[in-house]
Amino acid sequence: MTQFINSKATIVTEAINGLLGSSGGLLTRLDGYPHIKFVYRTDWDRSKVALISGGGSGHEPAHAGFVGTGMLTGAVCGEVFASPSVEAVLAGIVAVTGDAGCLLIVKNYTGDRLNFGLAAERARALGYRVKMVVVADDIAIPDFAQPRGLAGTLFAHKIAGSYAENGADLDAVTRITESALSKIVSIGMSLNTCTLPGQEREDRIPAGKAELGLGIHGEPGAEQIKFRSAKDAVATMIDRLRCRLASDQGVALINNLGAATGLEMAILANALVESNIAHHIIGPAPMMTSLDMHGFSISILPTNPEELAALAAEVQVTAWPKMQSVTETKPAPLPDGLSPPKFSESSSPWVKQLIQQACSTIIAAEAKLNDLDAKSGDGDTGTTLATAARALSKSVDGLPLAVTAELLTEIGNALHQSMGGSLGAILAVFFTAAGDASRSGATPNVAFDEGLQRICEVGGAKLGDRTIIDALLPALQSLPTGMRAAAMAAREGADTTAQIHRAKVGRAAYVPKENLIGNNDPGAEAVALVFSAFIQT
């Protein structure tokens, strides 16, 4: 798999250098490359308790991304998914630990526990006060003796960081952190595995399945389950988490494991909020990732007032999203004059049949139109039109079917509300302008010509530009001689676009001609399909 890397051997050091170079001078490192990779604060006050965490790289922004005022003092970075060495951890301890001592926050993986633990012993032998806490928040496997450390580790970073920043001593910081760790529960889910640098992705999770309870190093989860929807995925995870929680009065952390889009994470966050499992939320955001894993994790901490205050404290760490209260959103009413006019429904079986036939045709052609659009755009024309068609078909009985002017205007309003993108706007303008013309006394043919003229003005397209106009204009010109002639003209116009190898407007204008040759414009194809549907009624 091609990736934006230079060399497998320098991935981690170059990434650290990038972090340091963009930190505004707030972060630095020990001069120990490649074996010692320790990132720490340039403003560190050694009179306070030092907080060190770390582990293998590949979880960015964790762990070095959480070094800063109010959180970690330093982070020890290993190679990708590999624990840092004892020497690297020891070097970090010695570099930042003063008389107040040092707390190591370690995830429950064998390599991390051994290397951090041995480094702590060696530091103590040198006279340093060092304590260690272990994060074991994964609840995927019930009664497992060695639960893994997941994104719940970030709760420990934040709470310990707040107390250490405010001058608490080592015993107090350790006690408070251990108390929080005893309550944190986490679980993850993914639709695929991650890709190790320079390697092919392991094809372990089949299509239609999701892996529940997987770790952050690409290791297999507790089970593979059928994937139905984002809401169902969150509900499944919440059920598992609730079994281990004494209270819902807490904080939820929703973490992107690397490759979920912002849109997906917002949908997942909505499902999490609706579950009422917590009163506060952190994220959604990538905080402890697993390279490019297409998944997410949820961590819950039932909090007391002191822990809640520590989580809310300001930090000088850009990777940490602020904790927010979960609140009910009450939408504001639309400004006066923006609500579309409403017309009384009226009946016309013939018009109703025309609309339903056109809607059914567009819905059936969703995949075909998406495929055409993928050649010249973003591949969503079919879905956009089908969404509008479903909405229009569902509301057809409430339309003013017997009054042409009102019907055209109402269709324009419906398309404006249910369709996005430029095509939705173009069709809404077409029907709205046609409705206005019809209301002024124009015949249907003249009204449609007015709608066509308006979208040419607004969209800037003309015949031959490889757009919807190439099918719509000849169809409307032929319409006075009958619907069959209009359908034939629309089909000829749509097919002509396959021979237009350079679009003049729209997304297709930026696409190489090789993508366009032999493929109809999706908007023009949709027009041809609709006119074909009209003559089948």
C-alpha cells in the first residue's frame, strides 16, 4: 500500500521532528535518536510531579501529542506498535524528575509493563521517587485477567495532569489517578484492520461485518458481529459498557481509531449522546488511534466532582478536545418569510401517475447514475436524485396536483429541501421559475422554457457543455409535438454527452477527458430516464 512516508526506518523520528517543529517551541526532545525518543515540555518546572506516559508509535496524537501544560510532562515513543526500551524510559525519567518525583502512566501490555517497570526500578536505585499506574480499561473480554489499555488512558493523563500542575504531591497524584482508573471502562469497534507502514492490510474482517472489542495494535477483537448501522454499533457497545458501570453520571470519550471520517464520527457521537450514558462528552476526535483503522472506541468514566473539575481544566495541548456538557438541542425557528408557501392538495390521477413513474425510475437508476457520476464527479448524483425522488413520492398525495402553477412551485420547494449539491439547486430553480411563469399566465411549454432560461443564467451552462442542459433543452424544444418526441430528443441529447470529452462547467470540468469518453453525463442521463418514464404511463 502506498503511503506518505520516506523510509520505514525513519517513520517515528521524522514524525516526532514534525511535531516538535510545529509546536511553537513548547516541546523538545532528548538527543538520543534513534534509540531514545523522548519528547518533553520546554517549560517544565521540576518542582512539580512529573508525568510520563508512552508506548509504541502509531497511536498519534497519543502519546507525544498530549505533552503540555496540564497534561503530560513527557512521552517515550517506541517504534510502530513496539514498546520503548528500558534505556529510553529511564532517560526520560532522569531528564524531567525532580524532588517531587515522577508518575509513570502505562497501558496494560506486556512490553510496556516490563520496560517501564524495569526503568522505574533502575530510577529508584539512582535515588529518584518513581511510581507507576497501569491502565486496564478494556472490557471486551469478560473476566479477562489482563485487560488491555485503551483510550481510557487519556482520562488518566488529564486528571493526573491537572493535579500535578496544581502542585499535588506524588502520593496524592497516584492515589487520585488509581481511583479514576478503577472506574474507567472502554471498548472498540472497527470495520477493518490497520495498515502497518510498508505492508499490505490484513484482510481479516469480511464485508458486512464489524469487529467488536479489538485492541489498538490491530490485534483481533473479541468477536465479529453483523454490521447494521452506526446507531446499532453504538447501542451494542453501550450495552457492554453498562454491564460494567455502577453509574451513568459520568463522562464519555469517543475516539476515532484513525480512518473514520468526521461525518461518521459526528453520527456516532449523536448515537452516543442519545444513549444517555453520560452527562459530559469528550470528542469525537482522533486521540488514541491505530494507524488507519476504520473504527472508533468509547470510554466511560463515572466521575466525582473533583475528577470532573480536573477533566474540565484548561490545558495547553491542541490534541485534547474540550469536555462539553451533553445538552438537548432546541432548534431555532426559521426567520420570517423563509418558510415556503403551502398549497392545498388537489387531485389528478394522471399527474400523480406521471410523478410516481418518474420517481420510481430515478430510484431504480440510483446505482447506474452514481457509477456515471464517479467517472466525472464525486459519485453521488444517483443517491442525491433518489433521495429527492423518495421524498417526493412519499408526499405526492399532499401536492396540488390539479393546479399547474402551484404544483411546479411545490415541486421546486420539495427539491430544494430534499436535494443537496448543485443539481438540487438547478432543479429547484427550474421548477420554481416555471411555477412563477405559470402563475403569471404562461402555458406549460412557455413556463418550462422560462425555467430552462433561468437555470442557464444561474448555472452558466449552455448546449454542448456536457450538462443536464444537453438533454433538457432538446426535450423541451420537442415537447410541443408530443411527449414521445420529447423523450426521443432527451435520449439523443444525453447520449451525445458521451462524445463531449471536455466539460465546460461543474466538477466534470476538472476531470481528464479519459474519464469522460464513452460515459453519459449523469444529469443528462437522469433527464432522459425521466422523459422515458413519462411515455410509459
